[in-house]
Amino acid sequence: MQTCIVIPSPCRFKTFMEIALEVTFSKLDPVTHENLKRLLNRVPNNLSSETLATSMEENKQLKECINAFKQSKTYYWVREDFLQELKDIERQC
């Protein structure tokens, strides 16, 4: 089953997720890490809002990554606009 995630700022989302994936590399299993990298490759590099079709498994993995990232020290050092992006995506998962 597929769902859709609205990404208000794809460039910011990609940057944030690259940070989150790097920070959570040791906490996520390799399959999850690789799947999320593939998901990021599907996100276009533009500034306007995008809707991304995702599977339930991708949503679960995205949420797992976000939850692991929120437990890191890096989470507290991330810019406010990235945190807003995180909260936006988290609500949709």
C-alpha cells in the first residue's frame, strides 16, 4: 500500500535527511539505511513543494530514522528550519 508525503521544501528535506542518516548510521540496520538513501534519490532538487509516493515500509523506516535522530546530540544543534521540516514529515509518517 502506498501513501503520500508532502515535502514543503525538497532541498531542505534532503539536507536534513542526509544529516539524520549520517548521525543514525550505527543505529539503523543496513537495509533501512540503504532504503532511505534510495528514497532521498527520488526527491527532486527544487525549492517548491513536492508530493512523494512512499510505501508503508518506507514510512516506517523514515519514522525509525527520525526517532533515532531525535535521541542524538546533533538533534539539539540543528537549525530551526530543519527541525520544522522534521516535525512536518514526522506527522505524515
